Amino acid sequence: MVITLVEKDTTEKVLRSGISLFGWQFKAQRYLCLTFSHHTTQCTSTIHCAICTKAHPTHLHSCGRSQCPTSSKACLHTTIKCNNCNEPHLATSKECTTYINAQQAAAERR
């Protein structure tokens, strides 16, 4: 879930203590783009698809085959490739070695 907060004070409070929605308490973190370890506001990269790494947003991903109705997600015809490590998984995969290394580095900075 992505929630955008405008005021800096509110953002800092939510990052510290989390947010309560519908009786559930959620941990909050800054949104990261597909290149790990930096915030989207600091991103100067070209937009890349989390499925195929081509230069389009993930929500505009399509198979490319005229007979395939699948869009915005991988299909049987899609060659999945991570934008971060070039391995055959989605760029948002928690199994990505680049993601794991970024998480460990962030934990060490805390």
C-alpha cells in the first residue's frame, strides 16, 4: 500500500510510529524506486518496467504479441528480468541479491 503524505512533520511522525487504518497498525517506510537504496524523489534514472526492464512504467507492460490479452503483468511469453541484478525475477523480488544487500546496508546504518 502506498500513502502519500504532504506535510513533513506528519511524514516524520508516521515514519516513527506507524499508521493506524481501519483498526490495524501498519509500519511505514519511505517509498523506494526500483533501484534500491534511494528515495524516488532522489531518483534520476529512466523509468524501467519491473517485469522486463524496458523503458516503460510497469503498469504499461504488455507482452507484445498481438494475440496475447495480458497487460500490466508477466505472461507466458514474457522474459522476466530484474533491473537491479539482471537475474530472471521481478525487480521487486525480495529474493534479489541487490535488494538483500541494500536491506543489510540500511540495517547497518541504523
